[in-house]
Amino acid sequence: NLLAISAVKGECDAEPKFCATGYVELYRFDSSNPPHRPFTLIPKKKNSKYGNIVQESERKRDGNVFGLHVILSGDGSIICISGFDFDKNSGKNSGFVKVYNVTELFYPHCIVDKARGIGNGNCRDYEPYYSAACGYDGSDCEPPKIPENYPECLVSDPNLINDGTCYDKLPYNTEKCGFDGGDCSNFTDVKGYPGCLVSNYTKIGDGKCDDLPYNSRECGFDGGDCLTIKFAPTTAPSQRPTTELAFSQSPSTSMSPSVRGVLVRLELRTDSFPEETSWTLVDIAGQVVESGGADTDNTYDAQKLYILPEWRLKTCLPYTFTITDLYDDGVEDGYPQGYFRIFVNGERIMGTSDGTNFGSKDSVIIYYC
């Protein structure tokens, strides 16, 4: 699920105009990313001696062209980068290939909105920045400490626990930390957002982008507040929010959902235990558009192929298809093995699996504009 991209200035990659240039960026696809950003920029690690060798700012120090080519290993753990050393005094130039563990240069499992904020000297003491995957904000924050009376609570500043003010961010406002030591209300579910548990439901769809747990797929990315396509609350603040679409404008482009629609088709071949499998199709607000399988009226027989009638969905709006298996083995049990396939306007699109061995869950983002 990793994508590596390198670039150099065009006038600097061949004689006689060699100059210091080049950088490498890493992106990760994750089904939990917002629909408008399926690939998220991965933060770079800082090194006390030179910053990070894959940054263009390091080229003058190294005196080379870096990132002519970049290759990732199949499992995404090794990165190979080619370049060219040049010596202005002697005129002797030579090429090179350097090999690194990805974890030497990047935080490969750190998924944040502002990757370049990791390791910038300012501590963000809340998740996902303040996590082991992100090096506790790239070492900008103190290592985690355990507050008194909360042995499973790991936070940057224990003094914020039970200080009389609700710090409505993770990990402080969690059950392990006693919901900020009692300063915050216990989590409640939000109507219209299955699986969204927050302390203050009025923040959902209030026009301001809040951090986790609000900015999550379960909460519709804060009711759309954290998306390019915005949502506006249609109820009074004292009530739990419902939403209607309101589209934000871009400086150079504009878009709106089309009534022409995009045609989406599901093919599902069940395995020997169809009662373990269920699926949902939800829109950007988290509303269920279609569903089937366990706990629904649309149940299936074993070892049978189902080709469902096409759904006509709105264009320029993201939808998410999610399939789950209670036994955590996908639909591979039996012969022939089961599978699911999603087709958008006749073209198959995939999630993170092959459609058969997806374990407990796989998700496919459907976005056509």
C-alpha cells in the first residue's frame, strides 16, 4: 500500500548543468483515509546530523543529484534510490544507488493530515500525531507518562488529567484515561453515524474540523467538516445533528453531484459459510445506502454467485463499500473459493485485498467525477 515518488529539476539531471537537486516522497493508501485523499503523504524522520537525506534541502550539503530513480521492495520495507555525485573542481562524476530500510527515513505507518508538521519542533500531544507510529510527533513531544490512578493511560502531560477542563482529544479523552480524569463526558453514539462515539456530538457537522475521534471515517470525518466537500448542520445545536450537502468551492475548480449518476455493480460468490459475511454501502455522511448478508433482509445461500442489480450513485460524491466476515477468513472457505468484486461503470476497482482473502474486513472507496 506504499507509493514512492522522486523528482529532480529538469535542467539539473544531465551534463553540462549538473546541480544539487532531488527529493523522495512516500505515500500510503489506507481505507481509513478520507475519500478525497486515498493516498496520504508519509512523514520523514529527522536526523540530528543532517535532517533527512531524502529532502531537497540536503542536496547542497551532499553535492549530488538524488532521486533519479526510486524502487520499493514488494513488502514496502526497503527503498532503493539512485543518483549522481559530481565534483565541480575535478570534473569527476559518478552514479550511485543507495539502499535503506524505509523506517530509517520515514514513519511508514504514521497517517496524519499534516505530515510536514511531524518533527517541526512544535509538540502536538494528541493522536494521531502523538503515537508510537508517528514517533510521538517526531520527538517533538515528551515520551508518554502514566498519570496517577490510570495505569493504562499514556499521555504527554499527566497534569492535564482531572485538571477541571475537558481536553477533548485522544488519548486524554478515552476510557483508559477516565475520560480526561472525569473532566469530559462519557462517549455517546451519534445518530446517523454508526460506530461514532464522542463526548460532544454537537461538534459533528458544526463547520469546524476537529481532531480524533471526530475526524474519523466512523464519524463521517467530523460530519464532513474535515473534507473538501462540506456538510452543514440542519438541526439546532441542542439536538443530534443530521446533515445536508453544501459544497465548498475551490480556487480553480468547482464540482457538484450529478443526477446522471455512476453505475456500480457488486458480484458476490459466497463461500461455505455465508452467514458469516455481510456488507454495506455508505455515503459520505455515513448513511447506509445498500446492505446485505448477516443481520439484513438480504441473506445468501452457500457456494452461490450473486450478481446484484446495478446501483446508480451520484458522481463527484464518495461512497464506501465495506464487506466483513465474522470468522476473519474472508470468503475463502470452500471450493470454488468465494470472492467479491466491485465494478464502477464496468471497470473493476479494488480495496486492499484480492476480493477473497480479506480477513475480517475490506473496504473499497467509490469516487467518480
